[in-house]
Amino acid sequence: MEELVEKIAEILEVENLDVTKKFADYEEWDSLAGLSLIAMLDSDYNMTMKTKEILAFNSIEDFCKAVVK
């Protein structure tokens, strides 16, 4: 899960990612970040998810747990 958190921090261009927050809590979250996250899920985790599904998670940590399970 640590690797995924690092990739998300890179996509959001933040140094310290607070996984208790939602994606939308970050000013850096925009449509490009959403597309980058979707592309990373597809290429690195062979998983597809829509932006609406990503934003439905209560926290980034919950998202990460769902991806790596």
C-alpha cells in the first residue's frame, strides 16, 4: 500500500499525503489528476475505475485498501 500512496502523492504533486483526507480535499485534485490516477490503476494494477467511483471513497486510505486487496 505504501507504493500506491507514493504514486498518488506524485500524481497530486504533494510531498506529504494525508491518507485520512479525500481526494477532493486536495487543491491539486483536478480532472488531469483523476485521469492520471485512472491510467495508473489500469497500467500498474490492471484495474478500471471511474472518477465518480474514486471520489466516493471516504478517504484515500479506503481507496488504497480497495486497490491492493
